[in-house]
Amino acid sequence: SDSYKNGVFTVELVDENIFEWQVELYKFDPESSLHKSLQKLKEQGKKDHVTLRLSYPDNYPFAPPSVVVKYPLLSHSSLWTGSQGQNICVDLLKRRFWYSAYTIEPIILNLASFLSSAIAY
């Protein structure tokens, strides 16, 4: 994909499990709250990207993946903290709004856009 080739995000399997992906988001709108706060983290010697964990259910693509923010801690009204990280609660990832025709790249890009209003700590 162009977004992958252009360094917008990367994807790796977690422990070689095709149902668990680590996605790192690198490029956000330069005017966004998230981009600015990630730059501050970079100045502090910390990572300047967002790490997500996508977990696919056995019945994917008929059910949506769950998505958790692993890094950094984000301030956003649609995130709630669970035992594995910050869970993203958006309609796109809810079963009643999910369509099996959705592909992963647009979902990742949609999540990146959604998170751009967050502030990173």
C-alpha cells in the first residue's frame, strides 16, 4: 500500500500470531494535537509514534478486531483504560456497525485520523 510504503504506518505480527498485530503510526497532520505532543515526547528522548495492538477474533472478517493503544498514554474522550492498554471505542469497531468488506489499511488510517485530536503523555 502507498501508506505503508510512505512510512505512515508499519505492521508486525506479535509472536508470529496472525491474529495479533502491532501497528505503529508515524505520520499525523502537523497541525494536530497528537503530532505536536508526540514531538514534545521526542524532545524528551521518548518515542514519537503511536503503537496499537490489533487483535482479530476467530470469526474475522465477520466481526471487528479490537484495538488497544499500547504507547503512549493518550488523552481522548473515546479511550478507556483496560488491563492491556487504552481501548479505542469507536463505531467503526463496534459489531453493529461493522461490515465484513472493510479492509485493514482504511481502518488503520481512519484510526490515525481519529486519534489526531488526542494529546500524548
